[in-house]
Amino acid sequence: MHSHDHSHAHGQEVSAEERLALLKYMVQHNAHHAEELHDLAHGCEGEAADLLHQAVTDIEESNKKIEAALKLLEG
């Protein structure tokens, strides 16, 4: 596992460049978490393992949506 800072500039304007950079970072960050969950799921059994695998799928689906938004924002 790892630790990380989740500080954000809520309520403050960010430039388009900063927004794109943050979204790209989030895709990678989420993918890393999905890998961690996948590994953790293999140490579980039954419904818990199933739910963790579903969570991985949910993260992957979320990343697809973020990537689609990125494409729109990048033009």
C-alpha cells in the first residue's frame, strides 16, 4: 500500500492546463488503486472477493468516463 495526499483546490479556479494534468493524474492514480484492490481480492473468498472484483470493474469504468472527458477537453 502507499500513502498520498488528497489536497485539492476546492472553490478555486484552476487553469485548463492544470485541469487536464489533474485528470490525467487521476486516471493513473485510480488504475493503481484498482490494481491494489485486485491483489487484495485474491486474498479473500466468497462474496467479499466478488465485491472487490466488482469494485475494480467500477474503477475501470470510471476511468473510461474520465478518459472520454479528457478527449473532449483536449479537443
